[in-house]
Amino acid sequence: MRIPRSRSDMEDLVPGGRDGRRMLLVSLTDKAGSGLWYGTAALYYTYVAGLAPHEIGLLLGVAGAVGVAGTPVAGRIADRVPLTRLLPAVHALRAAAAVGILLTGAFWLLLPVAALGSLGDRSASVLTKLYAARVAGPDRVRYQALQRTVVNIGFGIGGLAAAVALAIGTPTAYRAMLVGDALSFAGAALLVLRCAEPPSLARVVAGAPAATAGQPPRPTTPAVSPWRDRGYLAFTATESLLFLDDTALNIGLPLWIATATVAPHSLVALLLVLNNVLVVLFQVRLSRLADDVRRAAASLPLLGVAFLVAGGAMAVSTADSPGTAAVALVVATTAFTAAEIVHAAISWELSIALAPGRSQGAYLGVHGLAQSAQRSAGPVLMTSAVMAAGPLGWLGLGAGLAAVSVGQRTLVRRRMDRMDRMDGPGTPKAPGTPSVTVTVSGGDYGK
């Protein structure tokens, strides 16, 4: 990633101008606080709130289930309410939830407070994505790559601070991490309030009257529901499987090292650092794989190759030699990280390019369910199916996800062909261009 040497260089590097740069600062502030809490949450609930393990599991499970509703609800509201008003409100909700957790240790009070926090977390995720897509316009893929880099830096900062709290190990240290989490959300809300509302990437009929200065084009067709769009729902279903790299890295890999390999347990932390470093170094560079929707679809087999290599390496890691196991685990981590990087860029582009502009918020909200579903069902699938089957389970996971990536390429290409035919000849096809395309029924795209 090129290092900017002047203000002009910075403006060239970050799409979206001043507001694009501010939103990156919002992401950095948000994720630094999240890194504080994610690193200490389980121990906070244990040593400060005094909850039993089964209570912590139920608390996190219910919160995660409630959070699933955040993406479609927030996306639907975002089609009607300015993002620069809605997103600060969501960050304020997250800050209030963090304060609520700080002020009580009773399980039945923590349950609704944690659920509201989870709802805010998932809502903030889709709203930030929507703002980035609108402010960056045709450069949204590059912007997303920059944002993911910043997000990983933020998590790294928060994680280092959380490590300090864990080393101190006192209730005061844990409470300080939660206070930092709340302050990060409050800071993010204030930063968003300083941003201008971006134009909506609505699709309009060719030849429609030009928009007035400073205003986005006015769509001439009614909004459509993603819940009636079979094609987009099928795409979202495949996405929920392709997001499994997250569970494989954060749950499957540590548990596999601890229970099925002779590699030292200390390798877990080093492999997670490797994942973070690789994302920071290569997310921007590999974003070119998805700089238009056709190229994004064509890049999906690369995702399949990465999953195949990762699954094979995890199977090999059961070797009796600690050295062989360690090398295999490094290869698996690198391959899963490559899948993460490639899929992040491709998923971003396709989720937006396949959505009718007038209903973009609602569509992105539905797409957000893929990651929420993976976070809910992924751990169960990883532990009860993949790991339970041993090396063959990892081989099956790699082959299965490779097949899903190829199937998604076919699905996306068919949908884009239909969209091109509906748009008609002479219509510009560059993704991200908020002009001269035709919005039709989502159900028609999905046939």
C-alpha cells in the first residue's frame, strides 16, 4: 500500500474525499474499542459479573440471535432515513449498552442489554458499508479494501490494550476496557455527525431529468423487496457458507491445534497475528480482483482454490512431527486468510452490484444476514461436523466450499446477463455508476 506524502496524495489514495477519510477514522475508532471488549468479554462476565459458564453461553447466544435482526432492519430504515443521522444513533445505542453492562451484574438485566448491544453492532456494520458504498461511488472496491485494512489495525490496537488488561487481571482493568469500548462508540457517533450525507446510488431510467446540484438522481420506479428476489436470496445463502473462513480461523483452528495436533498451543496466537498482518498487507492490493462485477465473478474460482489448500493443510497438520504440523498450520492459516481477503472484496462488490439501487439499503441488510447466520451456525458446524470427522472433515469442508464458490459464479453470471438484457443496449455497465440503468422487480432478476 502506497504511503501518502502530502494532502494531495491522501486525497488520491482514499476515495470519497474528506467524508471518506472521516469514515475511515470512524472505523478505526469503532474497532479499536471493539478490540478492547472482544478480548476481555468472556473474562469480564466471569470475574466481574460473576456469571457461570452456562449463563455466559446463553447470554452470548441470545445476544447473537437478536443481533441477526439488526442488518435487515437497519438496511430497510436506511432507504428512508439519512445515514448521517441513523448511524450516530446506532453508535449511541452501542455506547449505552456498554454502559449498561458496566452498571449491572445481574444475569436477567445483562441479557436484554447485551442483546441491544448486539443489535447495534450488526446494524452499524451494514450502515457503515452502505455509507462507504455511497461516498466512494465507482471506487467502492478500493475503499472497502482500505476500510478492511483500517479495521484490522483498529482491532490490533484494541487487542494489544486488551492483552494488558488480561495481564493485570483485576476487575478494575476489565472495567476500564469496557469504558474504553463505550467511549469509542461515542467518539464514532460524533465523527459521523461531522460527515455529509452521501448521494444514493439509485438507478434511474435513461434519459430521466438530471439531478439538481448536490442532490442524487431521483429513481422513477418503486422500491422492491429483497425478500421476493429469489436470485438475491440464493446469492445470500451461498455467502453464508463462504463466510465460514471466519469460523475456521477463529474457532476451528485454535480448537484443532489444542485437540488434534502435536503443535505447541502457543502457535495459536502467532497464527492469528499472521492473519492480521496478511490482511493489512494485501487487502488493498488484491482489491483489484473485484474492480468490476464481471471480474469479481471470474475471481470466485480463486476463492475455491484457497479453500481447497486450507482444508488439505488442516488435514496434514495431524502429522506426528511438531515441525510438520506447524508448517501445515501456517499454510492453512495463509490459505484461509487468502480466502478471507479475496471473498471480502468480491462479496462487497457483488452485494451492491446485484442490488436494485432504490432498495439498496434493504438488499444490503438482507446480505448482512449471511455473516450473522455464519456466526450463529458456523461454530456448531465446525465443532460437531468438520472437526468431529477428523482430517476427512477438513478435506470435505475445503471441497464443499470450493464447489459453492463455483456455483456462486454461475449464479452471479446468470443474474448479470438478465440485468444486462433488462437494461437494454447502450446502457453503461460499469458498476458503481449511479446513472442510466433500469430498476425492475427483484423477482424478475431472480427467476
